[in-house]
Amino acid sequence: MSDKLAGKAKEVEGKLTGDKAREAQGKAEGLLGKAKEKINDVKEDVIRVVLVKSF
């Protein structure tokens, strides 16, 4: 969640200051945060499936 939040903060900062590079950096970090969340969700799902099948 921290990557997503930090990315959003940088994106907003870039928009407010007119810094397109900072805005783009923020968007990229936000996307990275979303990707990490999805990967973690899949990881948790796999662990649940493995645990259910092992019992």
C-alpha cells in the first residue's frame, strides 16, 4: 500500500507544481503499488489452495 500511496502523493505534487516528470514518476509508482498488491493477492490465494489440498 505504501508504494501506491507514495505514488499518488508524488503524482498530485507533480500536478500542483507543474512538474510533469514528478507526476509521471508518481503514476509509475502508483502502478507498481497496484501490481504488488495484485501479486500479493495471488500469492495468498495460492497458499490457501495449497493448504486446503494438503488437508
